[in-house]
Amino acid sequence: MSRTYALECNQKIGKKVQLWGWINTVRDHGKITFYDLRDLTGIVQTVSRNKHKITEEDVVSIKGIVKKRPDRLINPLLKTGKVEVEIESIQIISKANTLPFPIDTDGLEIDESLRLKYRYLDLRRERLKNNLRLRQQMLSFMRQFLTESGFIEIETPILTKATPEGARDFLVPSRLQKGKFYALPQSPQQYKQLLMVAGFEKYFQIARCFRDEDPRSDRAYGEFTQLDVEMSYVTQDDILELTERLFKELTEKIFKKKVLKYPFPRITHKEAIKKYGSDKFDMRIKKDPNVLSFAFVVDFPLFEKTKNQPISPSHHPFTAPKDDYVHLLESDPMKVLSWQHDLVCNGLEVGGGSIRIIDAEIQKKVFKILGYSSREIETKFGHLLKSFGWGVPPHGGIAPGIERIMMAATGEENTREVTAFPMASSGQTSVMDAPSAIDDGSLKELKLKTI
Ligand code: ASP
């Protein structure tokens, strides 16, 4: 007998069906017992006059007849609330132990390390299921939107050379070339620029980025995903227009919400700081959950002073200075404005990008200002500078962060709530115990010693 899903019972009144799934709840009413069965499509009530040794979360297969419920027993809260399945036989496929925590709540009341240790059980809860389904719909919408706009999706390497985005790199030792290391990409920044040199003109990738930096609620430790986009022969306006079209449609079609203002307001970095005291601001007067308030911030300074560095890129070192300021690069670098653009939404920075430097001399100057020696420039970025020698189109792009957009869309307050298997802020992975020690044999093979 072929499988019937819970939701399909609505169309099968009077028919014999076979259901497969988990026992969501057991309610013993004396003469009869209700077993709510849960599968991918939802929940359906099943009922039996016999007692079965069945407990919640057991995996079962039930054969029975779909019956219409009498009017007074209809459950309007359930999509299958007008029917129930009268059990003819029930088979336990797999018994479930008592769960370490409840899964019928939103889960936020439970100790997070316990939730992450048993993430596969935590993910059985409705809220997380809905978050991950929405995430998939969003990614699929982005893919379709960009593909229809003539973009090509290209995967770039994970084992690679460092690309600075302001964080520490994760390093991977090489076995074949002893004493040498790969870095995991902080973003595909250099590869996407090389793809512009290669002539693809319109690129995107749903890209995993790896950054060893201190976690915050809106920034996952370790890894995150971004919609990485790059285009050739464009101005900043072209990039912003494409971005706002994509996000307006995404908000309306997938999130079923409204954007506060369209076209998205554009505000200079200076104005943002003056008006909101921050370059990540919320323009909503009251925090209406059905409205996403997107805006662009432009005219950032090219460089900034940080806690550890007297001068560092405000974005990354590949961002182009505005033409009128190029002459100030060496004499007064902190005054130089750039072609950086940030996308903010409901107080979160959801993406950043820029028009890039394509003049190898200006790029070298920027690296020098940032304190790189000529030798370092050559070993770290020689490949990119060299590529500019064979005809490089003007190009630029943007990379909205998937988890942050999800936070804005769902109102979740932490990136972990929109990620299937997130890392704890300590850097511990969920379920699998990493990082973990490696055995002596592997160390020997890599010619590494731990101290
Ligand atoms: N690579 C940049 C980032 O990860 C985005 C961009 O400049 O397109 O922030």
C-alpha cells in the first residue's frame, strides 16, 4: 500500500490509508486512545479502541480508515481538523527514549548547550522547521531571480589562500606540501573579481564564509552564508537597483511582508551617524513585525581607525576610492571617501559591497597604506594584481548575509535560530564534538607538533 501523508487525509474520507510518521501525542480517554501522528506535512489524529504500548516520538506505521469527524469534534487549529483515522493496525518501527527536553514549545526556555547537543531533536520543533523552510524558499527565490536576470552561479574553492575581510583565518595544514597551510575563505571576494577578469560579467553564489572572530548575536562564530554577487560594467546605482528589486520581491513574495519605503532610501555614512548615531539603523517609528525597513548607506570613508589598528579598511582593501579623493590617498587617507555601500534592514547590517579598484597601482597604494610591504603585497595579492594586466572590466558587487536577512524576516534574535547545525559561541559544533584532538598518527603525517 502506498504512503498517505497526514495532510492528504483530508481528501481520503472513507478510504483505507497507510500513514508513516512520529507519534506526536498520546491522549488516553479510557475506552478510546488518540494518537496524533506527525509527518512532513503536519499532524493528523488517529484513534483506537485498543491499548497499544506506544509513547510519544515512537516511529510507527498505521493502517486505518479516514473518517469525517462529527461537527462538534472538529479541531479548527489543525489543518486536518475535520478528519481522523480509525486505526486498524499499528506497527512500531522504532521506539523512542524519553526526550531530553520538550519539543512542543518554542524552545527558547531551554539551556542552549543542551539544545545544540541534541540539535536533531531540537529541529523537530515547529519554529525551527518553519525557519529552515523559509530559508530554503528564500534561497530558491534568490537563485531564480538572479538566474532569470542573466547571472551565472559559480562555486569557488574552500581550501584556498587568505582573503582579508577583517577577521582571522581558519587554517588547514597541507599533507602534500609539509609545513604549508590553506586558509578557508573569509569570502569569495578575490575569486569573484577573478571571474570578472575571466569575462563572466554577472556572477552569484550562495557562498559559505569562514571567519575566526568574536561572536555576537547577529554574527555567527566560525561560518555563515552570504548571497555573493558581482557584476561588470556597472555603476554603484546599477548594483543598488538590482539589490532593492530583489529584496522588495523577496519581502513581498516569500516573507509576505511589506517594505517600508521603495526605492530604498540612500543615506550617506555621515548623515547616518548624525541622524541615528550608527550606520545600522531602524527607520520604523514603531517596531511593526510586518514591515522591513531597508536602506542603503553610501559614501563611507575608505579607511577607519580600529581598537587594534591605526588604519584599516572600512570595508575590505579591494574597495575603490571615489575619483575626487584619489589624490588624497597618501597625503590624507582618512579623508578619502569610497564606493562602499551597505544594506541595512530593521537595525541590522544585512549586506555590504562596493565598486572595486581595477588599477593595479592604486591597489598597491592602498595595500601600502594598510602597512603591507612590497614583498607581502606580491606574495599575498600578486595573482590579483597580475590579472588586472590583461584587460579588467570595471566591476563591483554586494554580499547580503543570509542569516541576518532571516533574522530581520522572522524576528529571531540570534543567527543560530535560523541555522540547522550552528556552532555555540564557544566555537563548539552542535551534535558532533568539534574541535577535537587529533591522533598522533595524523599529526606525524602532517609533520605537526602541538605545544
Ligand atoms: N566580500 C564582501 C563581504 O564579504 C562583500 C563584497 O564586497 O561584495 O563583505
